[in-house]
Amino acid sequence: MGKWRNGSGTLTVGTDAEAREVPLRIAASYGARSRGLLGVDGVDGALLITPCASVHTFRMRFTIDVAYLDRKFDVLAVRTMRPGRLGLPRLRARHVLESEAGAMEEWGLRPGARIRVSERAWDGPTATSPPGR
């Protein structure tokens, strides 16, 4: 893939025989990467942060799963992070995938797996905003 842009797409996890498609939001600009999932109460699907080698959960409202991906989208590691934590940078990580805690296990996402990302035209955020916003 060429240069990344903020937007949305589809994350495909698993083999063709047992592929699982997940809604995806892509954060590629400095502002979108910095904002990430801050200020939201949940996420429908996942958030791809690129480029990125580490994340933190300071000021987050919920526990998240974090997958560190190399440049070919091979999963290097998967961690669950509670709010208020600092993740150490991962050697070889080029992208980070975030979702609600437990989602990645449900999708079968584990180290050594390869994911696919398909971009599509921006159709609005997939994060769940707090009530009243």
C-alpha cells in the first residue's frame, strides 16, 4: 500500500477459508494518531495507527487489546492494556491495531498471524462517542 490517509476500511483476520472481516478506522495523520481512542467509551471494530511502534492508555476510558504489526502486517505481539499504562516500543513494529479488550482473542488474532487491510472512502468515525456528545 502507498501513503496512508485517515479514513476507514476493513480488517480481515484469518485464512480465506475462515476469514473474519472487522470494521476499521485508520489514523495516519499526527493529530489522528495522537487522539487515537481518547474521549470515547468504546470502539466498533478496530483502530489502525500508522506509523506507530508503541501506545499508551493514559486518559483512556476502557481496557484495550493492542496488536503490534510489522510492515507486512504480520502480528508481532498482542497485549491487553488497562487505562493509565505505557506500552514499551516494539522492535520492528510499523503499525499498531487497537480494539476493545477481548475482541482480538475472539477474532483469533495472535502472534504470527497476518492480517489484511482494505481502505475505503471516509464514511465517518467508528468509535462510540460518550452520551450527550
